[in-house]
Amino acid sequence: MRKWKVIMISAGSVKRAARCAGADLVGIASTDRFKDYPEDKRPEHLLPGARSVIVIGVRVLLDKITEKEAKELCPPSCQACIRAFSMGGDNQCQNQGK
């Protein structure tokens, strides 16, 4: 198993770097938020020793991608949200919090 060198950087630095790289949204969450997920879906399964998860969101213009591409990019749980947003809905995802 490969040993990773731990480098401490601030949340602000991570967020600034992500925004400079084109991210529209950036968030950082503790891996504790995933404790109720199945073990193989937890961040520590992918990267043992992980303590935080960095989440990055980038806008996708739906009229610029095909429906097939959208389905490949998004899991089924978020596809209803995409349809709601693209149809000018109230921007409330029915899957929020799931």
C-alpha cells in the first residue's frame, strides 16, 4: 500500500484554487457525513485515511449536451432535478437530502 504524504492546506485555499480552475461551486465536508453510507461507498474505501471530501460543481448547459450524455454524466437520482431546473421549475429537487 502506498504511503501518502499529508499536506495541510486551508479550506479557503482549496476553494480559491477550484474557482480559479473554473468550478462554480465548491464545498468541503468531513468524511463523518458519510458514516451511514454502505462501507464500499464511503470516502475511506476509495482513499484510506481520508478525513475530508472536496465537492466541486460545474455548470453544464443542457442545450449543449445530448440527453444520452446527460444520462451518462448524472445518476438517475439527479436526472429528475436536471429536468426540473431545465424546465424553469422552482429549482427544488425532489431528491434533495437523499
